Amino acid sequence: MVEQASNTRWHIDIILCDGFVLSELAAITDTLRICNRTVANHLFSWSFLAEGGGVRRNDCGVMVDTQTIPVTPSADFLFVLGNSDPANPALSVAEVLRRYRFAGSKVYLLAEAATRYISESDAEEGLSTHWENSTILQEQYGRFDTAGALASDNGSVVTSAGMESTVDLVLSLIGQLLSAPVQMTVSNVLLHETVRDLSTLQPSMAQQSSLTCDQDLDRCIRMMQENIEDPLPIGDLVARLGISPRSLERKFKAYLGKSPNTFYREIRLHRANNLLLNTTLSVGEVGMACGFANGFSGLYKSFFGVTPSSLRKTRRAGKNTG
């Protein structure tokens, strides 16, 4: 960590494509904008880039005017945003990454961009992506070696979970380039209570801090999350917790407004929804992977109002017309 040098400037190139994640874009630009304000100097600048340039739109309808990606990069850092469609061909930027790395730029790959990098390269083990994408890497590419950390830094390339953790990523960069007081001030302005270390496990890795402020209930929810494919009977859960079934029932009703069985079924249905949207597993395979040996389609329709098959048809139609 070094003290701020008033004559030092850094430029960040941000690559995005249709379907880009708006929260990641805001996390980069707002954090850097606030940093510039904090130090009363325009230390950071950035450009929005896309293959061929032009306007890019995300799923919320927000449009960004981009420049074409340079053949000879000069930016100090490159961020490649995640995407609502993990299969978007515009995420394949291996040649672009090669040019930036050759020019000495440090590369940050967020969520789906990290997933594509991992799937298309012989990258070393222990790289990170958003937990939703780990299933894609396992099912489609046989990669079971991704880390559950917010980010992994190999020196020239940082792979990360993206989403809200992008704020931690940029704050970490500010701390490295400037100082801890600057980092802390920017974090406070953002109302970002804690700057998480990039080795922190993602919440889905069952390492959350308190979810409900009730220790037994938190432990129960974590056990449920860890046992999606082979759900534990409620009797086994209460035995491990050392409390009575009635006590667990009261806790769930008080904090979450539903029974343990209902809550467990809902988190499994939401995981099934993720698999349906982001993998090529059959409907039956998705049901089995989420602990529904029988009646999966009926349960899914009763909860989401549409059958799993209809959801997939609608998703494919949207991609074809988008």
C-alpha cells in the first residue's frame, strides 16, 4: 500500500455486451467516482467498450454507448462485466484478454465472464465465479475446481463472483493503489459497512453470518442449503440441533412466517429454477438434483405458475428474439 501520489492517474476499460449486469457497472463507476471526489482529484477515468462499439442494452432497458475495443490497449485495468445470459457469445474474449495482458493491464473478470474464461482455458485450479455458475462449469465442462471465494487473484487475472462483491473488488483496488483511509472513506460514503477480504466465501457456500439472529435457526438453514439433492428429514435436523420439533417449528414461524418443510421445499424449488435456466440438465435430472424424486413438474407449476418445460421454451424464445 502506498501513499497517494497526486500525479498518478489510472484508466479502466470496461467491456460489456447486451444483457450486462447493471449492478456491476454501477459498482465500478460509482465507487471510482466517489473515490475521485474523496481525494479531490480525478485519479480514475474509465471507458465503456464493446466489440464493434455502439449501444448496448441490459435487461432493465438501460443503454450504454460504447467504443470499440482497441487493438493496442493502454488501460491500466480491464473489467469484463457479467451477463444475464451465461451463453452470450460476446463473453468469449480470450483474444482481447491476451492483448490486454500483453500490454501489462490487470484483468478483472466478473461472474459469467469469469465462467467463460475458466471454461475456455487451461486456467489453474482455484479460480472463482458466482456460485450460480459453478453448476454450469460442472455439468458442461467437467470443472469441479472453482473456489467459493468472492475472488481469486493470480497476479494478472482476477476471477470473481461479480454482483455486489464488485464493490469489494474495487475498494480493494483503491486500498492497494492509494491508502486505507481513502478506502475507508469511500466505503463509508457508499454505506458499505465492511470491506470484505476477497478470500471471503460467497454466502451460498453456507458460511453466512447470522441470517435470522437465531443461532439454531441459522444452523438449520445452513444444513438445508448443504443438503439440497438429498434433503434431510426434519427429525434429523432437530436431532443435530438438539432442539425439539415444536421449538424449530416456532422459530421458523416467528422469523420466516412458514414451516420448516415449506421453507426447505422453497429453497430447493428456487435452486431447481436456477438449474433450469442455466444448464442443459433435463427436467427430470433437475428434479433429482434438487431432491424431488417424484412429482417435480407439478410442484414447480404450483409454486411458479408455469411448468418447467414451458419456462425453458419461453427462455429459448427470448434468446432467439433478443
